[in-house]
Amino acid sequence: MTSDGGPYTRFSQGAAVSLPCIFAHRDVSDTDCPGSLGYALMNQIRDIAAQFNKRPSAEDLAQS
């Protein structure tokens, strides 16, 4: 994606930014938010969310 820039972002206007689908605001903004405990769980949160994006198996479809 391309950054719109702004006073609180880590990226200048027009910068190409590559982010995972699920990211924390500290990945894109300068923030004093203390969310260290939640931030440490971001990979686990992404893994859990990815489970909902899998194609259903034939068995799953047969049950529906």
C-alpha cells in the first residue's frame, strides 16, 4: 500500500509500505500506547485468524 503520510505516521507520503493483513497501530504510527503484551501476541493472533481462511474440506462440505 502507499502511505498518505501525516504527522504521526512512520512513513512519509508516497512511501510503499508492506504490512501483514493483521497489524498493530504501532507498525504504522508513532504512538505511546503501552500495548506490549498484546503486540507480543500478534503472530499468534494472525495464526488463529488464518484458521478461518482455509478452504473447507470435503468432510466439512458433506456436513453442511
